Amino acid sequence: MKGFFAGLVVLASVGLVWSQTAVPWGHKMFVKDGVPHTEHDFGVVPRGTILTHRFPITNIYAVPMQVTDIRVSCGCVTATASTQLLQPHQTGYVDVAMDTRKIPPGHKTVSLYVTVGPQYVSVATLKVSATSRADVVLNPGQINFGTVLPGQTPTQFIDIEYAGNYPWRIVGAVKGDAPVEIQVQPLPAKQPGYVGYRALVTLLPGTRPGPLDHEFSLQTNDPAGPVIPVHITGLVQASLKAVPDRLSLPNVPVGQPISRRIVLQGNNQPFRILAVDGQGDGLTVEMSSDARPVQIVTITFVPQQPGRFERQLTFRTSIDRDATASVTIEGNAQPAP
């Protein structure tokens, strides 16, 4: 009996209050703009479209929470967590992709079951839905630039085909914040009633390094589907990167130095490290002043006080004025023995 009441006290202390409703407490972690957000409808879309959506997940409880499992009710949907472990008040995302090539035309709703725990376990149910048209087809379902080397401006295309009785046309394109240039041109008719377009999408020069996750839209004259969303994916490589870019230093005694090495990789040309921002308060960097294609750097940290720490170093080099690489140092400092 004492163990039972002790368990109730622990649950209350982390905010996991059992309600008399059937809604699992894990649902409370999915909120967007202050309101619950566990469902998303993509609306009416061409068949073949690859649709993406992010569900924010915030740890509102007083203890760390971990996304331990994500299951989906249909192979047409994939889902991944942006981070597995959420500290109190930290926000991550469940990224969802729905491939309409794998479902028949018509309406489709897919459930996702997100398990959080592990000490106290709850399963939140998310839902995504879309209505796939049979008369409008995208091929391929998204723009994928793949891996883009520094300075490259690749072009990819997507074909949009309509087969029906409506005088269907694409009348414009809206790129939003996507770093691309879009040109839409008609395709030769394959048969009576066929209408086809090709959208040429070119990555703009100077696009910032990192993953590409954008969306642009094609506008049509069709009231049943006036907007066609197109997802852009890929990875723009940096001209400078740190390997690894995150150092975990658990259980470091206060006052005891701990050192780790990282590698700075450039664009296969010799470069110098000109400056390192973020040093001080026990954090120092040892490096060469010579120009080398690869720089090996020693980072030493001496914790000044117990508790969790997170610091960031930013390396500036001679590769170009805007090329920097950052390294995050995180962990826990223990009282000195």
C-alpha cells in the first residue's frame, strides 16, 4: 500500500496527472501555437505527391522524456523524431512524410502511434490525411537535389500531368522562402484531353549549407485543386565542417581538465584557422597556425562549477569570409572528489 501511494506522489511531481478522460497524457505534449495539434489534413493533392508535415512535441513535464517508438498504420507514411530525448521544456518534432504513390485515389487517413517514456509510458495518436486525385499526377513526387557541393546550382524538374475534361492550366508558381528559381513550361500533348507541364527548379547560388526542407506551390485555374504543393529536399554541403560537431562530456569533476580532438575539413584546399569564438571560463583550444587541407584541433574544458553545461565554439577560417563551423560541448559537471 505504501508503494502505491509513493507512486502517486511521483506521478504528481512530474505533472503526469491521470484524468478521467480516455485521452493519454502524451497527447498534451503535442501543441502548436498554444492549441492541441495531433491531426493534419493535406487536402486535395495530385497523385504521386510526397507530402511532409512537422508535429511539434514539447516536454511539459519536470523529468526528461524519450520518444521510444513510432508506429504507423500504413506503409505510405514514414515518421521520425528530430530528437529522441527531450529535456524539460525542450521542443522537438515528429517529421511525417506521406507518399501518395502508395495509396489509391481518394481520401486516406493514416494514424501514427508515438510512444513516450520510458519510466512512465504513454502513447499519443497522431493523424494525417489527404485526398489523392486520379486526374492529376506528379512525377516525381518531390524535388530532390541530393547532395550539393559548395558553389553548385543544380536544376531538377517535376512533371505535372492532367487527364480530364476541364480546360486545366498552371497559371503561376509561388516559391515562398525556398531558395530556388522556378520555370514552368508546357509539355507536348500525348493524346486528346492531355495537359502536361514541366517545372524546372534551380537552386540559387549562395544557398546556406545544411538540409533543404522547403515547399513551393504551383497555382492552377482548377477550383477543385487551385494549389499544388511541391516539397524540396536535399543537402547543401558546407565549405567547412567540424567532425564531430558535438562533444558529450558526462560526469566531469569540477576543476579536472578533459580534452577531446575534432577535425575541421575544408574544400580540399589548404586553409588557416583565423579565430575561435567562445573560448574562456575553462574552455580552451589548441590548434596549428599552418595552412592545411585538414586541421586537427584539441579542445580542453575545465568545469568551474557543478551542474549541466553547454558551450559552443565557432571556428573562422581563411576559406572565405562567411565560412564557419561550430562545435557544441555539453555534459554534466560533478562536485570535485
